[in-house]
Amino acid sequence: MTAKKIASETLDFILASCKASHPHEFGALLEADGDVITNIIYLPGTTATDESVSLNTWMLPNMKHAGSIHSHPNGAIYPSEEDLIFFQAGDINLIVGHPYNRTSWKAFDRSGNKVSIEIVDYDFQDDLMDDEMDDDF
Ligand SMILES: [Zn+2]
């Protein structure tokens, strides 16, 4: 199922993470509950420079994910040629540009077409009981 929504708290966390990484790029995979993006999966092996995030490790074939998110410290909110190749690996791909606020991000599909993602309130209560979450935190 392709994600069409993002939890507002998750978006805020993503924006804060991008801001914290500035002037370097931030990159992670997206996790969805149904059609709502609820979490990001940060890969410790991801190397970031001011030029680009190393995308190779994101393409792990067995990794279940809803898509990707990465930041553009230069503020451009459109995919680079490299991005377009990488986007083919995930249904929804977010690009967050400097200054990392709620109006400086866009979502793209596998083909690099802009798609709209609705920001929604999401109840995280159930997830707190999740074993997976306990392992992560
Ligand atoms: Zn990019």
C-alpha cells in the first residue's frame, strides 16, 4: 500500500533530524502503518557529506519500507538525477529542503512525479506496546 499520509509528529521529527544534520544531508527509510508514514528507519551505515548521502546501503533488498526521506541543505525541493534513480526503490520519497519547515518538503513517487501527502494526527498509543519499538528505544 502506498502511503498517502504522514503523522504530524513523524514529520516534525524528520524536520528536526534534517535541521540537526545541517549542513550535511540527512537520510533514512520510511516506515508506514497502512497508508500513514509513522516512523523512520535510520541506517547507521549511511554516510553523509555536504555533497550527498550514500544511497547504496538503502537498497537492501529484504528491507521492508514505505520509501525514503533525505534532505537537501541547499534548499532545492526537487530530485537530482541521482535521486531519480534511487527513488525507484521506494513508493514514496520525501525531499526536505533548508530551512526544514512544514512548507519546505515535497513527496515524489517512484518515477519522480510529485505526489501530495496529507499531514494527519496519528495515535501512537498502540505502538508503544510493540515489541519492535521496545528494542529500538
Ligand atoms: Zn537528493
